[in-house]
Amino acid sequence: MATPIFPFPATSYALTSAGAAAHRIGGNFRDAASGAVREVENPRHGAAMGSVAWGDAADVEAAVAAARAAFPGWRDTPPKARAQILHRWRVLLEAHTDELAWLASHENGKIVSEARASVEKGIECLEFAVAVPNAQNGGVMEVSRGISCEVRQEPLGVVAGVVPFNFPAMVPMWMVPLALAAGNAFILKPSEKVPFTALRMAQLAEEAGLPAGVLQVVQGGQPVVEALCDHPEIRALAFVGSTRVAKLVYSRTTALGKRCLALGGAKNHLVVVPDADPEMTATNVVASSMGSAGQRCMAASVMVAVGDVQHIVDLTVAKARAIRMGEDIGTIIDAEAVTRIERFIEDAVQRGAKLLLDGRGQRPDGSGGYWVGPTILDDVTADMPAGCDEIFGPVLSIIRARTLDQAIAIENDNAYGNAAAIYTSNGGTAEYAIARFSAGMCGVNIGVPVPREPFAFGGWNDSRIGHGDITGADGYRFWSQARKVTTKWALQKDATWMS
Ligand code: NAD
């Protein structure tokens, strides 16, 4: 039986083995039932750092059996006792933040400071979940004389989550803490490209006292996801990833009458008007478009430049050019993604876009791995692939507009709707744009307008298939069901149910 090397020993970017990302089922590491494994690469080196179990329906079946066995005990654990275990998990995650950050950095390729911030954001989601049963439960009222109505949030049972490669620590934490706080048994399917961080976090949850089988990890790709969608005992499934797969997963689960919330890809627009503060805007646009090498669903990928903002464009290019690869931004996830990103750039140039900054072929001196440097394309139009499709790399497309209304129309016409932002020093302009953007998360002078707890995360349109946000109160509701209880004890000769 091959196991992971935990605690992960790396404290630098040097290639370090993490062993085998096995499943975590019923409190034990397990190989895939078929014995299949795939290689996991460290994208900074373009070399193997370990392997991942390649699961299938048999492994999902085993996890469901363990979850079924664990669920009644966890459901019957009082919410406050559940919260205490989650709190101990939080303490352990905090103590292991550096280890988790290095692990996420190694498997994902992002720089360690970005990885650390993502672990911290994950912990913030957990903090919210620890408190949520206190805030969300209750609600009892005498509705008629001697008759009370009460609502109780109860768990669904065995539930599942499927997550992408770009935030190995944070995205699982959008789902797992709320689902556990609600009393469910959770099966997590990490991206096969980054299977280690979530596995380590699940192991720490057990160390914190979470009973075996309450949080399990089944590794693999499409076969595992399909088995999770299809399994009759899995009551709800949350998905985060590309829109194409989000739509597949959503239709497959909901066709079986299950709950599903599937977050998809994005094309986020930052609208810059002439009264924007140049320094703040350029700094922010660069951080948003180039941070995490553009592999963020909240990355600004389009700057809509309204009127004469050439001075801001020039400053943006200068700041992007100053980015040190490998120190300020990390790698692209794999070779295939590099090819895809470079194809977008080439295509835009062929269609007449101007290359203000070309990151193709750039990499830190002497390094292997998968890199694309900061790239800025000007005179992009909304009908070019670089102007409307998700590139998911460090590429900023500038679309020129004459008026704010034109800029808003460009944003509105895009199929996605995760985030949009306006850069201005005028409150009226900001309000005008925010009220008209077709996006779930809007920013004023903020390029990555991720709401912080207790405010919830969730886009609109093709960035979110299903209903509600994934975090916050909506997340808790997604993982629970409301039982309404109407009670009468006293005999009421003179009263009816409606009196
Ligand atoms: P992806 O859609 O390729 O994979 C996501 C998950 O689905 C993985 O666990 C993968 O194993 C599984 N999967 C892949 N193909 C599948 C298939 N055909 N059938 C069933 N399951 C399948 O996404 P990714 O490349 O890992 O992540 C990047 C994408 O995620 C981007 O589009 C990004 O915008 C999006 N994302 C969105 C949000 C959000 O909040 N909206 C957050 C993070 C990432």
C-alpha cells in the first residue's frame, strides 16, 4: 500500500516527493480498487512529485459505505459538539499552514505566499462554518393560540464535492466545513492534478477528532465524478471547475433529482474610466490579471478602457513588465495549458490585436516546468476568443470603448458573470456601473472582489449553474434541509388551527 509523505517536508521550491496520494476511506489510506495510479507533476519542475490513485465507481462505492456507517453518529452529535471538533481542526490547520502552503505550491505551481493566503482564506471559511449552526438555527413562534411552529435545519446524509486544480486548499474549504457543520458525511474528489493538499487537510480533520468516514477523499478524474453524480445514496453534490464540466455535472445529478450547485469558469471585466486613480488602478489590474499566473476564476482577464486612459494602460504595462517570474508569479499547471494559452495569444495577434507585452517563452533563468509570462494584448474585440473566452493564464486583453455605457454593454454581452469591477474616483459612476454589470461579484477599485465571510461567494450566468452561493448562509442551506414542526399540547376547544 503506497501512502503520502505527511507531514510534507519541503520548505523551499526544490523538487520534493509527496509519495502516493491514496484515497482516504473509512479513516485509512487506500489504493484504487483497480490498482491504477497516475503521475502527479510539480509544474515548477515539470517532473513527478508523486502519484495519485486513479479511482472509479468501486472506490466511490467503498466511500459511500463508510459514509453511510458514519453518518448517523455525526448527525446525532449535537451541533455544538460538531463545532468543537471543527474548531480543533481549525487550530491544526493554522499550526500546519506553512506545510500546507508548501504542499499546495508544489503541486499547483503557485508561489508560496499565494498558497499561504489561500490556506488562510480556507481557514476563514472554516471559522464561519464553526459559528453557522448558532446563527442559522432556531426560529420558533406561537403561530396560533397554544400552537407553535418551529424550523430545524437537518443534514441531508451522504454528500459530495468535486473541486478544480487552481486552489487546492481553499476551494474544498468552501464546501467541506459547512457540509460537516450541517451534520453530513462528505466525500471530496480533489483535482487529479493537485491531490495532496486536500488529502492532508482531511487527515488533519481526523486528527482533530472527526470520526472516520465523516470526511473522505476519493482520488481520480472523470470516472469518479460520474460515479458520484450517479450514486443513489449521494444526496447533494457541489462542483467547482470549468463551465463545460459544470454543465455536464449539473445535468447528470439533477436528472436524478439531486441537489447540485456547479460553479463554472469566468471572463471578468475591469472597466477603467479616465478619472480612475492611475497608480492604484494599474497596480490592482496587474495584481488581478497576473496573480496566480491568471489561473483564478476571479482574475481580471479583460480591461475595458473607456476614452483616454492611455496613461493608465502604459502604467499597467510597465508594472506587468516588472513582474519577476518564479518570485512574484508561479507556473502554469501543465504543458497542455501552456499550449492553450499561447494559442489564444497567437490567434488574437492574427486577428489584429496589438501585443503590448509578450510572455510566451519566458521562464525564470535555468528553470524547467511550465511557464507563461505576463502578456497584454491591446485592441482586442469582444468577438475574438481572447476577448470572450476564458484563457486561464496571465493574459490581459484590453478592449477599447468610447463610453461607459459601451463598456457595460461589452461586459453584459459576455456569457460568464463571475466578477466585474469599475475603476473610478466618482461614486456616482461607480454606482451606475455596479448596478448594471451582469456579474455576481462586483468591485469598486478592487480587481479581485472576493467577498469575505460572512458575505458569500458566487457568480451569475455561465459562471454558476444552479441556485444560490456556495459559501455563507446559502452554502449552509445547500447542505441542509428544513424540517418544519407545528406543535400543540393543550386542548383548545375555542381555537382552530387558524385561530
Ligand atoms: P475542470 O473542469 O477541468 O476540472 C474540475 C474537476 O472536474 C476536477 O476535479 C476534474 O477531475 C473533474 N473533471 C474534469 N473533466 C471532467 C469530465 N469530463 N467529467 C467529469 N468530471 C470532470 O477544471 P480545472 O481545469 O481543474 O479548473 C479550472 C476551471 O475552474 C476554470 O474554468 C476556472 O474558472 C474554474 N474555477 C471556477 C471557480 C468559481 O468559483 N466559479 C473557482 C475556481 C476555479
